[in-house]
Amino acid sequence: MEMSKAEVPTMYFIGVTTGSSSSVRIFPKWAEILGLGQCRLVGIDLKIHDRPENYREVVEFIKSDPLSLGALVTTHKMDLFAACEDIFEILDPLAKELGEVSSIYKREGKLCARATDPSCGGMALQKFLPNGHFRKSEAEALVLGAGGSALALVWHFLKGNQTDNVPSKIHVVNRSQARLDNLVMLAEEWGSRSQVIPYLAPEPLMADQVINELRPESMVVNATGLGKDGPGSPITGAAMFPLNGIVWEFNYRGELKFLQQAKRQREDKCLLIEDGWDYFVIGWSQVIGDVFDLEVPDAGPLFDELSGQAGKLR
């Protein structure tokens, strides 16, 4: 990992396989639309659950380098926060509450951190979720994974959603106990009242069992990096999606095995299937706004132009 002093205003992308991201192709066009002038996007690849000192090295570099303006963080949101919380001078209250950071930026010489997933995930969800879906159906939700994006979605259901259109139960399946315990603890603080049901599942067969028992019209969400940052899927080919269910794959690139599993059952199960593209566009545009200190709307003509340009380069 070698980082050199930025020669022009630079935004970083902290991920695992950043060179494969559509952002590499899209960023120059977005910079032109937003009038950012000469600037760069630079990817920084770190191992999943990397060593704390590597996260600190990246964040300290951004903090000290004048033309390094900030970064978008994927995959490492919780690990980076845990390693670098003391480096940030201004922390968004939600970043502290969730223990994650997805947006790093500077204001008046101070390094700031924000958790954007709760709002961006909610915006992406509302673009495809039928009006009153959970309220009318009493359907459940199954969230595969317990990392930052999963936490953000559970927060949206329990605290961010200002209506009663929420799942009757929120099942959460994860491969490690620590993150599962953390999510359940926070969910109870957010008013879960045992609405969130955890499952430790080192192997996909447990996830299969949970998905097979969901009520009709329930939602299944892949909030893991499997299919993008790593090969495979959190479920096996034997899993049966709920009739008239909703499937949301947070990933938009990679082998997307989970998405393909859902598509094979689309007709038989009458599934509504959504990938992570809108989530990607919304999340990136909001963090670019943070990094370059400008307002980027989440709807309207400018957002439509950004989204349309991104779609051409997908």
C-alpha cells in the first residue's frame, strides 16, 4: 500500500477490488456534470478485516495531505471506524451510534466522518418497495449479513422509517457471533422489542432454513460481500424464495451468484428483484457531495442526469 501526495484535489475509494468498480469510469463524467474542475478518484484496496494499523495509515494520510479531500468507504465501514475513531475530529452522531463510517471529508481543516448508509439505503429502498407493502402483507424481512449496510437497513426499519410500513419480523443471519450480537444490542436500543431475530450461520444451510420458512411476500436482502468482494452466495441453490417475495441484492457487480439464484426462481415465485445499482448511485453522489462540499440532491433533474450518465457507463 503506497500513497503519494496528491497533486490535484483527490477523492479516495477505500474498498477491496476498487479497480472493478463502475465508479472508476463514472467519476470523471460526474465531476464534469457537477463542475468539480480538475480532480481525481483513487482506489485503495485493503483486505477484508484488515489490520487496524493499515486503516490508520490510510486515514492519517488523508488527514495530513492538503489535496486529499476525503473518501468513500465500502466493505470496511465498521473495521475502519473501530481502528480510527480517535483520528476523526468531527463524528456524525449516527456514525458513533452504528459504529461505522462510509464518508470521510474535511471541513475547515477538520477531518469528519459520516454514516451515509441509513439515509441512502432508505432512499434506494423507497424507489422499488411497493407502497404499504409490509403494512398490507405483514411480511417479514431476512437480512443476510450483519455488517455496516445490514445495520443501516435495520436502523431504517426501526428508527428511520417514519411510517408503520415495516417488516413484522427482521431475521438476521451472519457468519460471526460478535457482529450479530452488536446488531441485536443496537436493535433493542432502537425499539426492536425482540422484532429482530438473530441466527449464527457459519454455513449457508442455516440461511436456507430461515429463507424457506419466511411468510409469502417477505423480503430477502443480501447485505454480504459474497458475489462481489468474495465468491459464492450466502445461500445454497436449494433455498426457496418466498412466494411473491422481494429480493434485494446490495451488490451490483461481480459474479452476483445470489442474484442469479433469485432470477432462476423469478417466474415460479413471482419475485420482485432489485440489484444494488440505485443504492450505488445514491451512495456515491451523497459522498461526493460531502467530499467536495456541495449539495447533491437525491431526486430531481440533477440527480436524474447523474443517474442517467452512470447508466450509460454501467
